[in-house]
Amino acid sequence: MDPNIKLNRARKRLDELQIWIDKYFSVTPYKVSVRTNSENRSEYYLCDVVPVPVDITLLACEVIQNLRSSLDHLVYKAFKTDPANNKKDGSRICFPINDSKEGYDLEKNKKIVGVPQAIRDKIDVYKPYKEGNIILWQLHKLNNIDKHRLPVTVGSRNGGVDIMPSILQTMGAITNLKKFDELQKNTGPLYLVPSDNSPVKKGDILFVDLPGKSPIQMDFQFFITFYEPGIIMGSEIKITLESMYSEVSKIVREVNELFVV
């Protein structure tokens, strides 16, 4: 099969995924409230969270599966270019991706036996193992998860809070700025991004202001992300999949150029 068929399918699913993500965020899925804590500080917290729709998870898994299959179809196509392989089914042929360089070197020949040497050498260039090409390695691991158990875990991450309104409020209180509102409108955002990228849930505290300050309108960011311990944690789903798509597209294009017409 032409590897571009699966690649084009992945592109279509990526575009559909963006539609679902836009739809999800259009209903304000993260509702933030504020309360005063025991230290007289304004405490901003999540009072409600709409779960990420399963359609987003399934579309992400389809993108992953199509990209991984595209690589396998690529080497199978290369395998079939040798007339000596016409009567062989090539059922064990696949694009080799491993956890380590040592493992890759040990196993690659079993997976691309019969593939022209020029293409085998080209695959080596992509370093398809964890320390050599993290994008391909993550694609491979996520695809294995989707094949062997429940879909890849997708959740939401706190992307940070724009603390500029709080800073300007403090400045206004200290200096009695008469044009505080105008200054606030003309000042760009300054996002404070938490180091913790674990999934958010109802009740999570997002930001605690200085003591004695009145609650104000704060802008919080949230992202839909992958959560697979040991593979990928807190990485924005669309950006990650676009990176995988770009990497696979490049490999398919460059390897296809090596085929004898």
C-alpha cells in the first residue's frame, strides 16, 4: 500500500481533531471561582471541569495509528521493490523503532530483511530509538498502548495564569494611578506557568494572590494533553501530533525519493 494513503488519513483526522478541540473550548469547560482563605488571600480555584470528550481521545489514537502504519507501509513498499521478494508475504516487515540504540542495532535487521540497503541506511539516519529520535519513539510507544489496552490517556493541564492584572492592581494601590484601567488595557499578558503538569480536576487551586487584595478578573489557560507516565506527560495533544505528522511526512518523502523508478 502507498504510505501516503495512511499519511493523508492522519492529516484528515488531525483537522477533525482541531474542530473537536475548538468545540470543547467553546463551552468554557474550565470554570474558575475565587474565595478568601484563612490568610485573607484571594484563592482562585476550579469549581467545575468538563471532561475531555472521548471523541478527542479516539481521534488522537487514530492519528497515531495512521502515522505508525504509514511508516510500516513505507518499508513494506521498499521490500517489494526487490523482485526476489515477489513471492514473499513480508508479514514481519515493519519500520524498526526501539527503546535504545543497542536494541535497535540488534533487532533492525529482522524487521527490514530484504529491504534495499540504501533504504536501510536511510532509516539509520533517523535514529529511531528513544535517545536518538524521541518523536518516533513516542509515536511507537503510544501506538502500542492503543493496540493492547484502553486508548491513550488524554486529560487537561493548567497552562498558567496571566498575573499582569494582579501586578497592575498592586501598582495602582501603591501609586494611586488615576489611569489604572487604561494601563491595564494597554499592557500585554504575563503568564505564570506551573511546573506541575499533572491533570487538573475540580477543586484544584490555580493561583493565590497577595494578602488583602480584592478578587479581580484573572485569565487562566488550559490545554488538552497526553498523560502516559514514562512516555509523555503534559504535552499539548495537537502540537505533539503535528510534530509527529511532520516527522513522518519527512521520512516518507525522503525515503520515497530513493525508490528506483
